[in-house]
Amino acid sequence: MVEVGKVVAPGLRRLSTTLTDFAQHAVLVLGPAVRAANEGLSTWGKALLPLIEKLAELEATRPPNWPSLLTYPLMDRLAREGFPVAWVPGPDVLDELMRIGSPDVRGQALLARSEDVLRHAHGVLDEVTNDELKDYVVVLRQALACVETSYAPAQALSLQAAAALAAQETKHANFASLRRFLDSMKEMDAYTGAGGVKAAMTLLAVAPILERFVSGIDLPPTTPNRHAVAHIVSLEQYTPVNAMLSVLVAVSVLRQAQENRQISGPGDPSHVAIPAPPAGRPNSPGS
């Protein structure tokens, strides 16, 4: 199981502004050689070795649709905004969208690439083969099939699937408990768990869909929200962009669930590492 300390993420953010492509390549290609020559390294080289090894560990858990680990700070921000970045969308689309600063403009650009986005998402679902997950594959293929023509049911189905599967994967009995856990994750500098960066980015994108919403008190949210679709019908909530984001978040969570099982092996219940909740926010049942 890969466990990364809280120091790593800030380090990555600093490194991302200074590492060149050559340096990144050197970390991956020359790292093993550096370790083999450890006895002959200078004091400076030995001090650098742990960082090289940590970067190599992180690179091994980089989502396959990322262009490089150097995009970590940007991907972290997008995931916290509720934009899926792990497994989906495909690398070409993600490379285009991550250059767009405005969430509204990014959402419209996502719709403009819907043919590529949906084709890639179907391919990602092809990779989900675990028997425990087969029902999710069936329903999410239906969501992908209707997201452009019947976006409201596609959105509602996908938000429910994403929330239910995230709760299952993190061993939370209900959505209130899951939301508290995800909120505690958002307050951490780094969290990777068993799946490394892929697992962290997947779960961070789930957190916004579980933001608190109270019918009759709160205005309908304009971003995907599982509680809103469960309690109200509003075209401020149901939109083509929200539907596409919801479907992709669900596909991302499902593909990571497949990855978790490949990491730990069949029947191993330890495939997700759960950090202790912050003081005063116990992981207890809720509504």
C-alpha cells in the first residue's frame, strides 16, 4: 500500500514550477541507476535520493490520462471544483480543458468534445471487469447512451451511482458519513491511500456532488449535487453540462474501484486507506 506523507503535495507544487521535462525524465529513467550507485553518492546526492524515490512512487500512481506528474497542482484544483481528472476524460481532451480557467467555459468546451469524451468513457468502462462492479457498468453505459438526449435522467442516475460507489469503496454506511470523510480529505495537503494519486483525485471530485443542500431553504445548486436531484426538480440543477460532469465522475469512481481490486486482490477488504477524521468530526452515522 502506498502511503504519502503530508509533506509530499506541497513539495510537488514547488517542484512543478522548476522541474524541466529533462529533469522529470531523469527522475524516472535514472532513479534506479542512482539507487544502484548509492554507496558512491556524495552527501548531496544521498540527501536527494529520498525525494527521487518519492517522486518515482508518485509517478507510478499517476492517472493514465495525465500528460505528466507536473500537472498535479492544476489537477488537484480541478478535482476540488468537481471536475473529473482521473481516468476520464481522455488525455487529448483533458489537455485542452485544463488550460481553461473558467469552470463555465470549461464545461461548454467539454460538451463541444462530447463525441470524443463519450467514446473514451465507453473504453474506460470496458476495463471494468470485476464481478462486484458489473451492475454499475450496465447502468453507467445507459447513462452514457442518453446523456446527450435525455440529460436529466442521465445526471440523476450517475450522481446516485457515484455517491453509492464512493461510500462503498471508503466503507461509509451513509452519505452524511461519506461527506464528512471527503470534507476531511479536502483539508489535507496530501492523501493517496492504496491507489495513490489516482485514488485521491477520484475521491476529491466526488466531494462537491455531496455538498450540503436543504430543500426549501437553500437555492437550487447550479453544479451537480446528489442531494438536490434526490429532493427537488430544477432546471438550474439539471443541465447538459452537469449531466456530462456527473456521468464522468461516476465512470471515474467505477474505474478506480476496479483498480482498487487489482491492487489488493479479490476479496481483500483493505483496498482503500481511510485517514482518521479530524478531531470533533467523528465518522458516525448520519442522514
